[in-house]
Amino acid sequence: MIEAALIDFSGTLFRLDYTEESLTAMLGEHAAVMDTERKVELLRKLTAPVGEPKELTESELDDWRRRDLDPEAHRRANVAILEWSGLAPDEAVHLYEGMLLDANWHAYPDTAEALGLLHEHGIPVAVVSNIAWDIRSCFELAGVDRFIDAYVLSFEHGVEKPDEEIFRIATGKLGVDPENALMIGDSEAADGGARALGTRFARVEPLPTAQRPDALSRIVREELGR
């Protein structure tokens, strides 16, 4: 059995779902002038970017590359992307700030179950995330913070996945050897970096929460049954 679990945040434990309700909440009064497809496109730019945005200036690109290490760079880069996408400055800031609100992040249906099972078996858990803001209160709001033993957030440590150092920090905080831990995440490229230290990796699909009811808990149950 594993001695510790390292688990990703976005797309693994929680997700910013692309629902009409959440998009409207984040855009506020600006939502009325956009159709759902347009709202989804904008939110995806914030949470699931693909490659480097070609429209950004060199200084904005520098912010983009450092966004998960520096909160101010994260804000500047994302607001710039939204403005380049056609939003007015106040609209871009409103949507960006909505993304940071705990209430807009939803736990997967089996997040509490999976974390509870690990806790019951005495297996410590570290949340390992490439992120530019403090997500601890999100876990408190969902009532699962009692299951988390450590948070290893890229902006607090100056290192991000897939750099093996972030996984070394996480296992060190939990007091276990990396080869005795399991990393669970939605990204082979980022979370799979844990393999460099001998840590096993299990992947979940970052589907909308309603479409992924038990993938996380199944992985945990399989590990506990080894």
C-alpha cells in the first residue's frame, strides 16, 4: 500500500465547471450580452489554455510563462488574454476575479469520499498544484480541509510541475520517500513529472463534475486494496 498521496487541484479534486450559472455569476451584469458558447470560450482560456497565446506582447508572454509562480503576473497575463479576446477592461477584470472565488469551484462528487478513505487508512495527503492563489479556503468551504496534511502550491515555492523539485517538497512535507507515494492528477505532462522521483502516477480525466462521479475514489480504492 502507498504511504502518501499527492493530488492535483484543478481537474482532479475540484473544477471550475462551464455551466451557464457559473459563467453568469463570474461575468455578472456583462453576461447578458454574451451567448453561452462565447462565455465558455473565455473561461476555457483561463482554466485550460492550449499553448502560448500568440496575440500577447513579449512582456505579456513573459507574464504568461511565469503565471503560476507570481500572482501579479498571473493577473496581468490573464486579463490581457481576455482583453485580446474582445472584453472591455472592466469585463476582463470581473471575469478574472470570478475565477478566484471559492464558490465557483466545485468538488467532484467523490472528492470527499476519496480523501476520507485515505484519511481513514492513515495515508497523508498533499495537494500539489500549479496555481497563483491560495486555495486552502476552497477546501474549507467544501468541508474537506481536515483531510489535507499539506498544500504545495507553485506560487508559494517558486517551482511548478513537472519540475521534480515540487514533488520532492511535497513528499518531504509528508515525511515519506517519493517512491512510496502516488501522484493523482489530470495532466500527464505536469503531474506525470512525479515519475522522475520514482513516484507512481495515476491519471483522471478533467471532465465536468457531473460527468465524472467516481474516477478519483476508484483509484484510491484500488490502491488501498493492493
